Amino acid sequence: MREEIIQFGDDNRLMGVLTLCPETVMDKPLVIILNAGIVHHVGPNRLHVKLARHLAQTRFDVLRFDLSGLGESLPAPPGKGYEEQSIADTRQAIDMMQERFGERQIVLAGICSGADNAYRTALEDTRVTGLILLDPYAYQNTTAQISDLAKRAQDPERWKRLAGRLLSGADEGEGTDEVMEDDNDRIPPEREVFGQQLQRLTDRSVRMLLLYTSSVRHLINASNQFQQTFREFDFSDNLEVEVLSHVDHTYTELSSQKELMSRLDGWLGG
Amino acid sequence: MKPFHFGPTTAPLYGVFHPAHQQQGRVPAVLLCNPFGVEAIRAFRIYRILAEKLAAAGSPVLRFDYTGAGNSAGDDAAFCVARAVEDILLAHKELVDISGAARVAWLGLRFGGGLALLASQHKPRGLGGLCLWDPVTDGSAYLTEMHDAHLLELSRVFDESEKSILTKRQQVDLSAEAMGFAIGPDMQADIPDLNLNVITERPARRVAVIAGGHEDALTAHLEQTGAKITTHQDEESQSWNTDAALNAFSVPRKTLDLLVETLGGLR
């Protein structure tokens, strides 16, 4: 496995690191990992480095890069909004990868806003044939709400902790049940719109893996809830949903990092 | 700004060189020594902006990742105190070679402060000053702090008691990880080596300490080595070290200005 620093895009403004598998495998897709929030291309908990190196060992060529103005990449000239610029940057990453490695299939991967940007790019760019979306948009599901509340109510320690925080005058917002780190300032599309967009992608034979963690447990905490929420759509086998309720948003525990890699191996056919 | 690999070709280190916009005769080159683990991820943005400000003020700057950290070679478990100290010395030489600077100042943040102190004992040619920013000077205590933070974080994100978290992880070796990063056997073995007792030589002629509030023993110890110590209090100097700050664009401007001024004076 070898790594190469690469600058590309308009004026070589974008910077990334290519992690190359030891031998070229033309039938394997190229994998591109997008920024999680505004964390640079190393990723939260160095997760993007670990993923890229793991995938390279399983014979994928991987790029992790910084969008304009993030990490090591320079800001873009004014004119485009955040979403538009993110799509433009990601498409430049795809251009660079296909110029370098040939017109192979493209899989985009990202956590949180990285998932959002991957998904938005896929809607506009038919070269994208796969999406790995870690904590993508999630929608209210009554079953999830009820089971989450029931689980919480059974934990006596939780009430003690809450009372302790209130008595000590700690910040009321911090750590209480309603304030989770799920979606920060993300504004999801309407449920119907998201469903229609996923339908467009599955109809285009884009394969998708959606992994939800505990950070959205109040919205989704079992994989069948996704089908319930989008029951009027038929995503066929191209869309897989899994809920990892024992995993946190940024895969802090080493066991969860290993589990993620193993799950990706299975999905990518590494 | 030039990102590049340096060091051994089999296990390269990742570095980013910021050439000085206008070389000033008496301003030192600056080497930025990263913290460890999650703190290194959180420090990325402030280090990048600081490097740009220092370069604009006339200092060539090198920031880099240790073996087993960031973009450098090696998995998490490859990181340890002894190797990180070697990496600092290697990065120092690289900075001298590419910048041609006669004088270099090091900035060490948190664990990077402790590592910089250890590396200074090797007396690299051209090291003129050290700036220690909220430095870690007791490796064992730091590791305990990181393990405690790990447990607290899991308790927070899963909204479960620490007792419940521990019960569910009876089969997990929690000493081998902290806050998203593996703590390898080498690190577990050599982290006690990071302590003030091993600092017997003057680290540099001038040492500046950006205080986190617990540096009295450090400054007293360093004064005994003959170093000229200055301390700077800055109430914003720890504000970068949270998940909230990691996900926000803001950086403590006053701290940056203080660092540029302090490092510029370490020649």
C-alpha cells in the first residue's frame, strides 16, 4: 500500500491523499471519502485514514480529500453556495480519479454532512454507482420514538444523572435526552422528496448502504423502520439499511471501527 | 503551502511546509508539534491558521504528523513517546534543510509540549526556543485522563451510566484505546517516560509557557535547568479543545496573536 498527496481541481485548489492498493484491479470501483462536517480529510478519530488503508489492503484505490475551504484545500472564489460548491468539488475529485485510473465505477462515502454531499453529488452525476452513507438524513418514526422513550424510562441511573445535572446548575442543554449530536444544522429535504430521490438513484441502479448509529436513535432504531417510513417506495435490493444502535456517530470505540470495516467489506465485496 | 512526505521511504511522515511570505532576519523558523489523538484532530484548524499567520509574519513553518498519527505512516498502535520524539528531531532537521533557517522555535501543544521537552534533551542544532502551550508533563496521568474522558464520552453519547458502559464492555481491553484511538503496547510501556524528572538539561535558552493553569511545577523545574522562562496567561487558550470547537469555524484570535508574538520572540 502506498499513499500519495495530490492537488487537483481549479488552480489545484483541492488537496487530498490517495491510498493505492498494491496492484491495479480494474473491476473494482474507485472510492472517494468526503469530509465529515468541517473535520479535515484525516476524519474524526482518524477514521478516514483507517478506512482508506483498510480498503486499499482489500484492493480498492481510495481518495480522501478536503472540500474548498476545509482542511488543506483553499477556499473557492465566491459565487456558489455551500451545497453547490461541495457538489462541484466532489465532481472534480471524480474527474481526477477517472483521469488517473480510467473510467471505473465511483463509490462516494461520508459521515453526516459527508453523507449528504455524497448523496447530492450522486443525484447530479451518473458516474456515481455506489453510496456509503453513515448517518444520512433520518425521519421521525413513531415506533422509534416509543421504543427509545421506553428504553430510557427503564434506566434509573439516567434520572439520577439528569437530577444531578439540574441540581448542580449544569448547562441544561448538555447531555439531556432531546439534545443529541445527530444532525447539527443539517436541514433534511422533506421525507417525500428524499424518498423520491432515493427512488431515482435505485432506478438508476445506484447501490446504497445506509448505516444509522445511536445518534439518531430517537428517529430510527431498527432497520425495518426505514421501510415503514418510506413504505410507498420500492427501493429494491439496491438499498440496504442497517441500524447500529451500539455505535456512536463518529465510531469512537475501536470495536465499532472494526465493525464498520467489516460491514463495508461485505457490501463492497472486498 | 506545500504538503509533502519526508523521512523514511518505508514509513513516511506527512508534513506541510509554509514558506515565509517575507523572510525576516531575526524571526525564527517554527516547528509545530501536535498533541495526541482526538486533541490532534481538534488542533488541526488552529495549527493551520497559526502556520499561515506565522508565515505572514516572516517565519517559515513546518507542521507534521507523528508516526501512527494523522496522515503519517503506521496505524494508531505505532504511536509511542520514543518514536514521536525521533519524529520531532527528524522534522526539525527537515525544516532547517528546506528553510535554511539558522534558528528554530518549537511550539508544543498538550502532549506535543511534553514530547517537545523530551526531544529538546537531544540538543538539536539550531533550537533557539520552546513554546509550551498547556503542556502535558506527566504521561501516566494524561493517559488516565484520556481513559476517563473516553468513559465519560461513551456515557454521554449512549446516555448510560459509566457503570453500565463498563458492564457491557467486560470483554474489551479499555486500556488499549482512548477517545477513538488505539493505545498500542509501545505507548502503554513508554508513556511514563514522559515526566519532568527526565528533563535534566536546559531545553532551550528561552522557554515560553502558555498557561493552562497547572504549570507551577513545570516552570520551577525548568528554571532550575537555567532556562529563561516567561509565562503567559490566556483565558481563551483552551477553547479549541472541545467537540463543539471542532465543528465550528471559530478560533481564538487572541490566543493566535499571543502565539505569533511569543514565537517571534524565541530566537
